[in-house]
Amino acid sequence: MEILTPGVDSNLFSPGPLRSARAAIGLGDYPVLLFVGRIQALKGLDVAIGALASSKSQDAQLVVVGGLSGDEGPETLKALQQQIEINGLEDRVVFIEPQPHQALPAYYRAADICLVPSRSESFGLVALEAAACGTAVVASNVGGLRDNVVNGVTGLLVAERDQKIFAAAIDELLDKPEMRYEMGRRGAQRATLNSWDLGATNAIEVFGRLTSKELVSCA
């Protein structure tokens, strides 16, 4: 059995200066946690907000890039806004409308940590894109995220979707910039193995092997 996975455009998603990325999108000099994805229960934005509330960092901001998804979107957003108000995070959570693909690298580069607290993920492209841009990832230990985040090497995988456990992982990386930088460096290096170019080459090889095999008659 051969498995072909999505890839990342390494010409677009690559490491870059954090400060210039922040200047380009209007972010200041404070810890930035990034969430990229649809606003729906499956993506676990409530966990990210809860983790921000539980974090030791009092100046970190959560930047949310994404829009409503499906019929549940408005109700999910309402619940998230209530969660933000209850925890007094109105000035620390920023919602940004969905961005075109070519604009996303600036957000990844501007972040200290990319959060992927999904309840399930078949692949987890956001984690791969963040890694390709040299950003450490804190993600749920589910589905394809287990393949795209190497625990302790390119980021941290959280076994339980508990906001306090996520907060502890966030605090560890914010407290250890050298570890965070090294995870980002290794993540970018590893992401080249999932580039579109390499993926296309692998797909051609797989299809070539399949089409070269002699068909077995079922008669």
C-alpha cells in the first residue's frame, strides 16, 4: 500500500525575519500565539483561548486567522466570544478574516508558537505550514498531527486536550526561546521532505509502479 499526502509549497512557506513579518501585519513586540483555521468546534479554538487564560504569560496575544464554517459557525463564535469575556481576554484575542494563501506565511513567521488544538485531523496542514516557516508548534496528539509534529523536536504534542496542559506546553516554549528557535529550525528542515516538488516526484513514481504492473485477469 502506498500513501500519498498533501504537501507544502516550499517556495512560499519558508522561514523569514519575525520582526519584519510583524511589522507587515501590524503586530507588536509581545508573545504571539497563532491559530489558523475554520471557526468550528472540531478545530478546538476554545482550548486555545482557555490555554491563553491559564498561561503564566500576561502579555501574550492569540491571533486567530479564519472564518466561520457551516451552520454551526455563528453559534460557535458566540460561545467563544463569551469565553473571551468571562476570562477578561478582550484585548488579548485578535480575530482576523480568512487570508489568501500567499498571505499566510507572514502570520506564521510573526508567531512565537502556532497552536493546533484540533479534536481530530486527517493530516494537519497548518502544522506543516507553520513548521515550514520555522515556527514551533503545540498541537493535539491526534491523527495526522502525530506525523507532522515530532514531539520534543519540531514542537510539542499534548496528549489531553486540557487547556491547562496546553498552557503548560505554551509556557515551556515561551520560557525557553532557545528551545523554541531550535524546534522551528528543525521543523523547517523536516518540512522540506513534504514539499510539493518532492510530493509530485513521489506520486509519479508510485503511479509508474502501479501502471507498470501486469493486470490480473478475473475471468
